[in-house]
Amino acid sequence: MSRSVIVSDQLPSLTRPYSYGVKAGGWIFTAGLLGVDAAGKVVGTTPGAPDVDAQTRQALGHLKTVLATLGSSVDRVAKVKSYLTDFRLFDGYNEAYRSFLKPPYPARATVGARLLRPNAVIEVEAIATVSGSPREIRSPRLAEAGSPVAQGATQVGDVLFVTGQIPHDAKGQLVGRGDMRIQAEQVLDNVGTVLEAAGFTFRDVIKINGTVPDWYGFNRYNEIFVKYFSEPYEARATIQGDLAGEGMLLEVEAVAARGRRRVVESAVAGVAHFSLKRREDTVYVGELPGAMAPHSHAVQVGDLIHLCGEIGYDASGRLVGPGDIRAQTRKTMENLALCMGALGGTLDDIVKTNVSITDYRMFEAFNEEYARFLSPPYPARTTVVGGLAQERMVVEIEAIAVLGASRDAVVVTGPQR
Amino acid sequence: MAASVVVDPGLAPPIGPYSYAVRAGRLVFLGGTPGTTAEGRMAGETLGRADLAAQTAEALACARRAVERAGGRWESLLRLNVFLEDWKRPQEFEDVYARLVPTPGPARTLVGYRLAQDSMLMEIEGIAGVDSVLDLTGVGGLAGRRMEPLAFLDGCLPLDATGKLAGQGDFERQAAVVCDRLERALAAAGMRPADVIRLRATLADVRDRPIWDAVLATRFRSAAYATAVVCSSLPLEAALVMAEVTAASGPKRPVGGAGDSGFPPALEAGGLLIVSGLLSLDADGRVLHPGDVSGQTEAVLERLETVLGMAGLGLGDVVQTQVTLADFRSYASYNAVYASRFRPPYPARSTVQAQLGGPGQQGLAIQLEAIASPGAASSATVVTAARSFFQHTTIDDGRSRCREA
């Protein structure tokens, strides 16, 4: 990816193939930011225990720096995604968060995941606009959020970022304990309520992120999912992670965008792909694997592209190298390149990736293979340890791209070591 | 339970209804011991980071103290289960372990679990003997310890002859290698597959459960043993299965007929009653009280009492329990039910978080494994701390939090 690189000496030095922030197409995408100091050490003052307050403040301080360097600020943040190693730290995280971000809050989702840095308990990434302020979308049919988040969503122009929706009814009570079907219905009803409040519909959704604490209910989630969505499907990713409330089986975040859409699909009919007719708005790629759930490979609206959680499967539906991080990373990056090529872009137009690997011990090998497909300055990136939807899968990569970012993006990095 | 209670003010106040160690006959059962100091804080003085080395040193010191107070010998550790929160710095743990645990040491199983408190990086539990024990070092490539009639083997990973992972990405192959290694180790110790009394498996992926059950149906077929399966993180990259075995020579008697997956709910052997991992399932394998830890804890304790009753025992004879929760946020609810059934002094207990059951069994909240020793109710020696952070609490909204020190 190109163009102008700003090296900020206020940010920790970088040793992995990613940048802290990328500005392209009027948006700023940040990497997952950790509570580490300039020397790369995790901060904290509590004896013998990781300090969520200090780490959150430090990470959000980095967020401020990244946004300021790229000409934006925290009040222009539309969406935050945070990864917390332990929900027992959630209150502490929210308290520190409130001291940095003021209402109206960005849309947010917080997922319990394992982080790669020893002693790091919180990692925060954000999407912000370069100009204007996101508008909060609320609905009286949704429960008030207990956390500092936009109750329903934030809207920036024609793009809507829906806060992570949970299986709570309008009174804030958990519904369907132990029953994925009921919970999925409540969650998607809530997403629908938010979309409606902003004047959007399910057909405008371009990206869905689902988090499940386990895979027992995955098929049931998909079963309910297709009652709400129809082809051409959105790009989607589902990872295994903890959720904020005990008993929750699903959390769903959505991004919706109005405008003419182009979609990338495999030429192979995927799971829940019922339509046999070829659509005008869709590019069919023979080399891509058939989707294993109701989603497409990529959706483009304007110059913004959301790619699904891409995985190491080939067009014949075979997982290349079961359990093999190198083979799967290579195939995953090839699949992302196929998607980008179909839309007239390249991997260097990717501005942000979200990576899930199943095991810490695979991180170095993953980085080596990943970097071979990209040219510096690298996209912003967040990597967490999480379980994946198919057996023997060890890596999944989601991406956001902006067509033209390979030429005119502005990138913030730290001092290289 | 118990004839005598030893109170040791040097041990950390427990955060649940459990004791540190229980001696029954020639065995000492050690409960889950984290690296918490007597003041109830996590060991480690470094600013801003949880210290695995300090926690390991503290946990091993506490465990030793508890074992010795109960009348056991640290040198006679038979089995030690080590629970690590993650695999980021395993060497920090290994260095301290090598310093504080004599070699040759106990049969050891290392598993990755989520633990009870946010800054807790490790915990251990185990069994020790009161007199000398026999080492099984180097037999069949798998170390272990023996104290007649019992034999304990190391947690067995799918390794080939050179110590490398066998069958990457191939569960069936890995499961076969694990069974082969266990059979060889048993043979080298002069035992047969039919001597297995407990086989506990950890799978990396819950979706492999049906394959594992199928493999077990063809291997160790002659054995009726107690069993338990959890899904959690394994100490070797890309390993999909690990199994831990206890064996005993002499007669064995299944208790309670065929239970889950065709295995008996409990087995009488080696002078003990070994209880399989009990789950809240109905007769058709469907989850009872899905997602409800209180209801499920009631159900598994009810089942435990039934099984104990069939062997002529009661809850007071239980010396050690090993509990797996699906979510630590249900710790308080689980403790409340647990403490309403067991009476103090409580059995030694460990609690970890992992995934339970198999495909189609969504909503399992708890699995409980137990060991009972006939007569423990009247003759055991129990080691407890002087204070406890655990109090009986009423659960009002079903959304209780873990009680923290």
C-alpha cells in the first residue's frame, strides 16, 4: 500500500507488519491499539496484576495520537471495537473509556478474546471520519445501553455502524437462555430496529460480524439468519469469543451503506445460496471457495469494500493444510487478492485487516507469510486469538479496502525497530 | 466429612467452598491451589504485570504445605495437574517447577484453562502418597508414578518417536497415536489396557468429540473406566487431543450401569470410587436446564449422590472434586448450590473454565468429576485455611458475579 507515510515518535515502535492508522476515502482506520508505552512495555501500576485502567488510558491515548496525526479527533470516531481478555475487567474498562470519549458515544462492540501481548488485557481499534461528526441513532424500542456506547448506531453520510446487538429485549432482559434460535431472533430483531430507526433496511447491510462463545449453535444462528437476509448476501465473519453477559450466545455488529453495490461471489454455489440466476451486480470468481454460510466474499459500495472473514479453502471446498498456519495464511491471502482483483483493486488497497488465529504459537509464522503478500506501509491490523468456524482452520482474515488507497492513502507508523 | 481438621493460617483464604487437602488412607488429595499469598493477594511484586514465576513458586509452596500438613510426602506426589492461563511464557513456569518439584516427579498433565480470577495465571491440583512411591520414568516413553495398586501416567500427547507432533490436522491419527502410547506405557509398567480406571481427555475442538468417542469404542474396549472429556487449549501447537490415564491392578467394579457414551458413571477400584464427569443430561443425552448453572449444579450433585449411594457411600466420603464450568461468571451461583449440598469441611476441589459436551449439547454449564474414599466421612484429615473469603450468598437475579478477594 502507498503513499505518504508519517512516522510518529509518540507511538510505540513497530516490529510486526502493520501500521497504526490509515486514512483513505474520507475514513481513518486504526490498528488494534494496546496499552503499551513508547518502549513497547505494557503499562500499569497495580502490584502483581494487569491494570485495565492504566492500559485503557494508554491505548486511548495512542488512539488520540493516531487520529490527530491524520487530521481527525476522538469526537469523529464512528465505531470502536474492543477486545478484552476478561469481562471481569469490563467496568474498569468502561470507566476509563468514559474519561476519554464523551457522549454522543461511538457505536461499539466489546468481545472477550485472548490477546497476543503478555499481560495486555485490552486492545482498541476505531473507525473515524476525517470531517463532520457521526450522528447517534437511537430507538425507544431498544433497551438503554449500560455501557458508554451509541444505543443503536452511528451514521456518517450513507454509512451506518450498528452497535453490537445482544439478545436483550426492550427491558434489557436476556431472552432465550440456552436457546440459540430465540437469541438469534432477538439479536437480529434488534439490528432491524436500529436499521429502521436510521431509515435503512437489511438489504443495505454490507458487513456482519458475529461473536459466539461456542460453536454449538452456529447452524441454528445461520438458520435464523437467512430469515432476515437474502441474496446477494453481505460480507460476514463469525469468531468465537466471550460476550459481555453471562448466558448470551450471540452478539452481532453490522455495517450498512446505501448506494449501488457490487458483490463478489464464488462461482460455486455456497451454503444457503439458493438463487441459480446470475446477477448483474455480482462478479463470480471461479477460483474462490463456495461460501460456507449465508455470506458473499466481498461487498463494495462507493469506493468502500468490506471483505468477509476469508479462510484457507480452495475452489474445490478443500481446506489447504489442515492445522498448517503457513499454508492456510497463503491461501487466505490469495483469496483476498482474488476478491480485490474482481473489483478492480489489489491487496495494496486494503486499509485494515482483522486476523483471528487459533493459537499464539502460530503468530510468528503467520506474520512471515502475511507480509509476503503486502508491500509496506502495511494496512492497520488487529490480531487476536479466537476459535474459528470450521475444524482445523487456524487463521481467518477479514479486511476493509478503499479503492485507490494503494495510491493515495496516508499511513501512520511508529519508529521501526 | 472428617475426623480431624488442620487449620493452617499460612494458606490463602479460599474463595469458594473447598479445602486445601484431604487425607484418606494412604493418599492425600490436593485441591486447586493458585499462587495466592496468605493475605489473599496474587504473588508477584512486579508493577503492572501478573507474574507467572512468582505465582508458580507460591502455588507449589502452598501445595507442599497443604500436602505435608495432611500427612503426605512432597517427594511422593503421584499426580500433578497444572492449569495454565495461556502458553505465552511456559518457560517461566517450567524453570520454577524444575526448582521446586523433585525429579523424577509426579505424573504431570499440563492444560490451558481459564481460571477463577482475572490475574490468576496458573493453578495446580493433584494426589500425593503418604509413603514412598515407585517411579515409572522412561517406561514406554511416558513417565508416571505408581503406588500399589494405583498407577498414574503423564498427560499423553500425540507425539512420534522423535518427540514431534504426529498427524497434524488429522484427529483420527492423533487419537490413535495417543492410544498406542498409553498402551505401550501401561505394558511397560506391567499393566494391561483393562487396568485403566480413569481416562480423561482434553480435545482442542469440541467438534472432534464424536470421533474421539468412536476411537474409544474400539481402543481400551475391555476396560470399564471412569471418563471425562473437556475442550480446552493443549500444551503443543496443532495438537488436537491429550489423554490422562490412571490405572489400577486388582478387581474393578462399575457402579451405576452404562452412563453417558456407554461408560459407567463410576468405578470402584484401588480402594476408591472414581466418578466420571457428570453432566446435566437426560436419559437421551439432551441438556437439562440449558444455560442454567444453578439447575445443572443441582442435577449433577443429585446424580453424584445417587451414584455414591449405589456404592454405599455419601457426599461426606467425597475427598476430591474437579469441576469444569462453561463460564466463570456463574461461579457464585455454582458455589451457592455446591455449598448447600456438601457440608464443611469441604472436599478438595478445583474449578476451571472450558467447553463441555459435544455437538448438539449446547448449554452445558458444569461438569463434575469426583473421587470418594470409603470411610472418609469418619476418618479423613482435612487441611483448611484459617479464614475464608467465601460466604453463602443468595442469588437474586441469576446474573451473579464471581466473588473476588
